[in-house]
Amino acid sequence: MAKQIQEILIDDVDGGEAHETVVFALDGSSYEIDLHEEKADALRKALAPFIVKARPVRVDRGGRGRRAAVSGSRALSREKSSEIRQWAKSNGLPVSERGRIAASVVEKYEAAH
């Protein structure tokens, strides 16, 4: 007997079609919301100026955040960082001149390449 299970996402904001579940955290609480791709992009753009200035943390069992250690395999080379910054600017994405590049920007760069 064959079974087909279909999961349909409903936009939590307006009840329309959603394309993805966005997970984020604020003030020690984690959230997820199902959104249409345009709203998901709008949420990421709204948070981008803060994300580029923020420090990554990982949460231990006690729920307290700690700075995440940047491993050598995850750290970007200067050349790649420069290339991503140039690409982000030419595509209208917010990116700082120095410091960490937001993961969402790196993801978009990698998806485009």
C-alpha cells in the first residue's frame, strides 16, 4: 500500500500560501513562523542591519547564551569575504565594510553561485 503525505504551509500572518518556516530568536526566546517568500525576505531585510552587527551565540542546556567559537572550516577567507561583500552590495543587500558577514547574506551568495 502506497501513501503520499503532503505538507501545506499556511502563512501565519495572512492565512495565504507560505513557502518556508523561518526560525529566529529574540530576548532569549526562539520562534518559528511560516511565511510567504516575500514576507520571509522582508523579515530578513528588517533584521539584516542588526544581524551584521551581532555576535553569534550558541545556547547550552541551561538556556544561557555563549559566544560561539569560529572554527577554521567555517571562517571565510579574506578573498572570499571581499567577493561576498562586493556581490552583496551589487545586489542591494546590506553588508558592513568590516566584521562578520551575516549568514543570510553568505547563504544567498552561495545559492547564487
